[in-house]
Amino acid sequence: MSLLIVIGITLLVLGMTNPTNNIAVKRMAGILRIAGILVVILGIFSSAIRMVEPGKVGVKSLFGKVQPATLSSGLNIINPLAKVELFDITTQSYTMSGSEQERSQQSDGPIRVLSADGLEVTIDMTVLYRVNPQQAPAIRREIGPGDTYIDKIVRPTARTRIRDNAVMYNAIDLYSKKRDEFQANIFESIRSDFETRGIVLENLLVRNVSLPESVKMAIEAKINAEQEAQKMQFVLQKETQEAERKRVEAKGISDYQRTISASLNDRLLKYEQIKVMQNLVKTNNSKVIILGDSNNASMLINDK
């Protein structure tokens, strides 16, 4: 009840309980009664107007019963006897992280889960959510006042669903190729649970996945081996290409030499033929000389 109403009632009581017949006192009592009535009216009027800040909604309760309608931001006229509780409907975050700088009232340490291959994986994650304005009365009635829904719904639901989904993946898959799939599955399962309790899941961010040290070393060794294999494959490919280049070059040289050799042999043979003919011509005997093949024969007759 408004303080003004209490003051007004007090003034009315003082103005109505004066037993004296003194005119001055009676006049003062009348003034008190009038002032009391005015103050009560002012108190009732002020109690009937409630201001709701931006980003919040008001939930009314009257005689212990939560009212289904909510008060939107701005000025609202209500029953003066009703009690109003404010719920924050802006985006809020719940972070699970190992970083000390991110620790706050709505943050916890990183969540540790077991993967399908039995390894312990540490996950940093942030859940972005908000209260559905139309469901604020149900949250107040079924969960409790203020932000108690954070400890009762948001925290346990998020951590449970993360663990439930993590056991379906191997540790290396959570760290690499199936990380997006893991995040999508968690988002869908948490979204469904939140929706039934009047909470809207806006986003879910898997920010870091930490593997056991032994697995990290194995991954690094595998990556180094793959890089070394790729390097050797490149060297082998380069050597193969170089060998092919030399083979083609050698074949070209061989073909060139063969062509030159054949050309020189024909010319040398003709040259020797000419020398023989010259020597025969110089002899004193009569002779007929045929040189060359059937296609290119030369005849020389000497009848000395």
C-alpha cells in the first residue's frame, strides 16, 4: 500500500477522534479530515500508475495470485492493491569458460564432458537467451520471482544437454570436423527445453574445445607426418617431371644425331663414288662403269 494512503488514513483518524468541543480544535479536525481524504485520493491515484522501464515487463499479482496479463514498458494503470514484479526481457548470456576475466554472476567454469571414445574434453561455451514477454507470468507462477529461472532452468538445462550430446562424438571430431554439427545439435535440444519454460534461446557459441594433452600430441604428430608426406610427394613429383624432361631431351638429341648421321653417310658414299670414277677414268683400258642404284645410276664409258 502506498505511503501516501497510510498518511491520509492517519490524518482521517486524527481528525475523527477529537473529543473536545473547542471550536478551534474542531476546525483543525475538519482540516485534518479534508487533508486526509485528499492524501488518500492522491495515494490511490499514484498507486494505480506504474512505470515499467524499457527492456522489462511487469508481472502483476493480486492477493497472492499471479495475473495472466503483463505490463509493457511505459506508464500502466493497474489496481492500486496489485503488486508488480519486473522481469528483464533483454538478451542475457550464460558463459561456461575457464577464463577468469569472464567470470561473473551468470558464468561458470568450463564444462567437462566424456566423449564417445572415453576421453575427457573441456568445452567453453556461451548461451544467449531472453525471457519471452508473454510467458513472464508463467515463469513467475511456476519457477519463482526475479531471475531465479537462471539457476533453476538455464544453468542445469544447458550443462545437461551439452553432456548428453558430447557422448555421441569422438574427441577428435568435437575438436575438428564435427564441431559445427555438435553445436547445432546442442542448440536444437536446449531451444526445445527452453521454449517449454518460456525462455527463448537466441544463439549458442562453442568457443573452445580442449583435448587431453596426449591427444593434442597425437594430433600434432599426425599433422606433422601429413605435412612431411605432402612435402615428399611434391619432391617425388618434381623429380619425376625432371626425369621425363631429360628423357624427352635425350630422345630429341638421339633423333637429331640419327638424322645427321644418315645424311652424312649418303653424302660420304657419293663422294667415294666420285673418287673411284675419277681413278678409273685415268686408266688406259676401255671400260664401262655403272655406279649408284637403279633409281640414280651413273654410267661412264671410256674406250681408250
